[in-house]
Amino acid sequence: MWEVRAVPGRREELLRWVEATVRREADIYLGGEDRIVVIARGVERLPDPPAELLARPVHQWPFRHHRRVPGV
């Protein structure tokens, strides 16, 4: 999982960078406070975006899929 917070007002620019950079299968989520979260499959680490777009450093956590629980 990769999570970043954009400088206020620059989330769309950071989102374009994320979309152009992620080359593997991934889900991209948008959150409050200009946050972007990427869940990427088959990737060890995503690169850091341009520093001028960041309100704070990128956070990354490696996860391994355990299982999917079907909905009701």
C-alpha cells in the first residue's frame, strides 16, 4: 500500500503523476485532506513523486493478500 498527501490544491496534478507512473495492476483511491492511496499488485515499491507536490513524505507498507471474503 502506498499513501501520500498532496500540497493543498495540487491533488489533481499528483493524481496525474500517479496514473502515469503506476504500470502494474493497481487500485487508486482518493481520500480527504488531498490524500491518494494506491494498492498495487506485483510491485515492491513505487517511486517517490516530485517533492513540490507533497505535503508530507510518502508512506508505504508491504502487504500480502490473504483471502477475499464474499459479500452477503
